Amino acid sequence: MHLPRAALALATTAWVAPLAGLRRHAVPTADLLGGRQVRRPDGLTLRRNWLEMLEDAVGVPTPQRAEPAIPASRPIDAAMVHNELTAYVLEEKGISMSGEDFEVKAPTGEVLLKIGGGNRVPIPGMPVWDKLTVSTVDGQAVAYLDRQAFAMTATYDFNRADGSKFGRISKSMFAFTQTFELWEEVDSSGPLLKAEGSFSDKRYSMKCRAGTVVASVARLPGFSGNNVDSYQVVVGPNVDASLVLAMAVVIDEVHDEENPATGGEGLPDMLEDAQGLPMPQAASPPIPAGRPPLDAVLMHAGATAYELEEKAFSMSGEDFEVKSPAGELMLKIGGGNRIPIAGMPVWDKLTVSSASGEFIATLDREMISMTPTYDVYRADGSKFGKISKAMFGFTEAFEFFLEGDGGGPVLRAEGSFSERKYSFKSREGAIVATVGRGYYQTDNENRYHCIVGANVDASLVLAMAVAIDEVHDEEDAAKGSEKKEEGGWPFR
């Protein structure tokens, strides 16, 4: 059972709110909604807390307190042991010189740990030997995971920073369903942690020795493709989160090795298409702030990648599909109802809907305006804001103004619009999204790679990108007709 988009929008507004003063700590989930209940206008409770929303969204149970503590001995990283439920984002880097590198972040975007792969040694006929290093942000080693070159199943030795062996992580050899286990050294009473669930969907939970679920891992939609993944990890009280996160990276490594990426365009290629553009940062405050986003499903706690594809054949105007890098359809943005009026801008209506056809928003082109302008309306008909081409400026720009907010544009697109390569800045001046045109292009049929930073409603960025494409196609067509009217040589 999944939350309706409207309910999810209300719930998500709270958990993406930035929390200041965090240092080497993730956000306790109790703080993400401030202990408040989320209620509909009719008074019905939607969700008591963010974890219930997460449970509906990913199908994994809420982690419980570990009794006894995990580990009962000295933890690997004491700073990652909390007395309450804690949320993390485990983000795989698209481009890495040393293998598969991950960053562990708080939902606010603060980096807490780094887990880096490297020193891969291929041995003919044997598993790839690998070494993973868990370290703090300033580079201090926390632990090492050494892949055993000779083992019956995929196995990593888990060593502390001082070189002493803590235990091992291995894929279970004898089981009806696939599992991964963490065993503590010199303890034969059973695995300390056991991961079970759908590893193909990268959605699973971790149980302690008593059988209680003490952590959950779920791949975030959107930022997933060709074995480049981003995960939401929730860890129960009394559990060393560094163990859970290291185990999640091992599972990702083993699964990617057993299931090579096929199809789609790799994230490194996507980023190459957007070369020269900086990587987006987390928005603080969120965009939008103080009100529900247009589409809470596309608002994440980590950077997210999308492909924006213009359909070659459309009966209603210029239609786009928003896909994940793996090809999963996320949104549809359809153009239609074009009415050309002599001497006036083309009036246009764009509709934003989910993959299942659920209505999300509309963008209505204003017929009488100094510059191209689209009014943005929610599904209920209330005005959300407007997108307009900036009238005054040394360089071309497009801006989004939030309805009822007099503080200036909350998003401003700047860059090379003729090359379809530009970035979005927040009101604070931080780059929170980038757009780069992909390899498949015709005159009026474009494909874009969009990278959206944390705490930003991606549906707003994507809708704005479509509006920019529409305006530029219209202006390019007008320039083309002017050249034709000038006549041929020698009268040019």
C-alpha cells in the first residue's frame, strides 16, 4: 500500500527541512516531523511519523532497538551509535578513480562517512579481490573490508582501523533465499546481523541474532541506473550504523558483480554530456519551503538523476517523458492546445502527470506578457507560481517565482540555452540543479540529462526545463523564418 501523492506531499515537507548544528550525526527520525502528526484538512491522520511513510513507500518494516547492543563489544565507530532511530543517505559516486566509492550523508546533505573501493586485483577464474576503506570526512580510517580471493562465497574480512579483525561479511551458502551475514570474530553463536529481502530491487532489512529488524535499506528511485545507486538507510537505536552501512556497500558490490549493468546510458556518460556544469548542492532551505512540493515523490534527500526525453511523434504538441537512468518512466509532461494568434505569442498549455496518469500540475502560457511566461497551477487549481524569461539582464535567464512570496525568484536558470546546457540557482546563489543536452538530438527533438540536488522538488526543475525548451524552439523557428524572408544571394 502506497501513500497518495497528495498525502506524500504533506508528509515529505517536514522531513526534508534542514536542521542546523549537526556534526558527525545523522538526523534522528523523531526530529524529522518534530513529533507532530500530519493531518488532512478534514482532520484525519495521514501518518504519525516519517518512518510510517517510509514503510508504505518501500515495504520494509520499521527498525527496532537492538538488545543487546550491536556490537556488544567496542563499536567500530562510536559516533555512529545513537539512542534513537537514525536516517542516512548512502550515495554511490558516478565517477570514481579507485573503484566504487560511496558517501554516507545525513538527510540534510552533510557528509558523515566515506566508503571507498580500490586496489582491485583480477585473478583469472577467481572472484575480484577488493579492498574497501571506511573513513571519516577528514580521511581518518575507521575500518577496512578485505575481499577474500579464495572463498566458497563472496566474503569480506572486516578489520578495525588498528588492523585487528572484527569479523566477516559473507553471502550465505546454504539458504532457501539469498541472505548476507555479518559474523563477529571469536563468536560462534550465530551472525551478528543478517540481511534479508529483495536484493535485486535493493530493498531489504537487517535482523539481529534474536530475529528483530534493526535496520532497513531501500534504493531511492530516480538516482539508479547501470549499477550506480543511492539508498535510504534507517538504523535502529543501539546499533553501530557503520556496520550496517559497510554491509550495505558490500551487498551492492557483490550484487553489481553478479548482475552486470545492461542497457541505458551510464551515469558517467550522462555527466560527460553535462560537462562544464558543477554538481548540484543540497538546497537550504528546501525548494519550495514552507509549503508542499508539486510532487513529493520526486523530492529526495540526495542528488537524483533524470532523463528528459522529447517524443518524436505527438498529437498534442511537444510531449516529454521523464525517466530514471535505468529507463523507468517517472513523469509525463505533455504540450497541447496551441492557439496561434497573429502578432501575439503562442498560447500553450503543458500538463505534468505521473507515469500512471495521475494529474500533478499545469503550466499555462500567458497570452499577454512582456516576456514568455507560464503560470504554474497545482492539481487542485490553486496557483503555485510562475516561470518567466527575465526581462532585464546582461545574460539570458529564466526564473521561477513562488506565489505569495515577495522575496524574488526561488529558482534561476542560467547558462548556454542555445547549447541547452545550463544550471539552476537557488535564491541563496547555490547551484541546486543542472541540465545538459544528451547525444540524441534533432532540430526540435531534444534529450536532456538533469541532475537535481537534495531538498529540491525535481518536478519543478523538469517542468521549467520543458518550458525553456518550448520557448527556445519557438524563438529558433522565428529566427529561421526571418532568414528565409531575407531572400537569397546577392540580396542577403
